[in-house]
Amino acid sequence: MAYVPSYTYDIFISYARIDDEVDFPGGVNWVSTFEEYLSIALRKRLGGTRDLKIFFDRRALNSNDELRELEQAAERSALFLAICSRSYVDREWTMRELLAFGQQPDIAKRVFAIEIMPLDNQQSYPELLADRHREPFFVNTPHSRGTAVSLPPNDPRFGHLIHDL
């Protein structure tokens, strides 16, 4: 049972699989690490409860049966958290997860978003995310020559942003 009554899951984390592939020295899977830190932060804020249920699918899916399972989990979640990136807005599956959650009533205050990579000029966010605040989890550094890179989990700002979220 979830912490929020009448839901199977408290949070559904929606992300593009490519965004969880290792891209930092030391072998860090960014989205998996984010989910672990978020879970710890929320449990601390909720008094250590073990009732918190986060739907975070780590499988590499490739069939419509499994997609329906993701849609149903999104429909049964109290909150929806989109891990936004260029890949996220281009994936049919992530958009279908968002749409499945969007079928519920009163979702305005239950959709959250972070950005791990800003969109390029030709991309735009879907309607449910377009006007939403998206907490930036990326930085532009001199080493990246002005190109945005995902904020490394060992950066102190990473933990502060999770607690702000």
C-alpha cells in the first residue's frame, strides 16, 4: 500500500532509457541515482516510513504488453515526475505514460518535472509539461564549451535540488 491512500504508487517516475545510461566517470546511471536520492530524501521528510511506493521501471521494454503495464502504473499513481530531456520528448512511450496519467482528474498539482538536458530549438514540451516549472538539473560549464551537461550526483547542488523538489 502506498503512503497516499487510494493509490498503488505515490510517485511514477517517467524517463527515457537513454538518460539512465552511464555517462559520468565512475559508472553513474544518472536517473537511477536520482531515484535513490529522491527516495531517501522523501522517506526522511515523511518520518522514515516504508510505505512510500515509487514506480521506477528499470527494464528495457520493447512490447506493447509491457507498455500497457507502464500506462496502468501511471494511472494508479498519486504524483507523476517527468525526467525531461531531448530524448524524453521524442519517445512515444514516455508521452504515452504522461497521457495515461493525464486522464486522471485534478492533476494540475500532481505533475512535477525536472530537466536533465534542455530541449533544442526544434523541440517543444507536450501540453501537460509546457507551462510547468521544470527544475534544472543541468549546468553549462566552461569545460563543456557552453553545452549543457547533466548535473553530476556528487555535486552538492544535486542534493539541494532534490530536497527543493
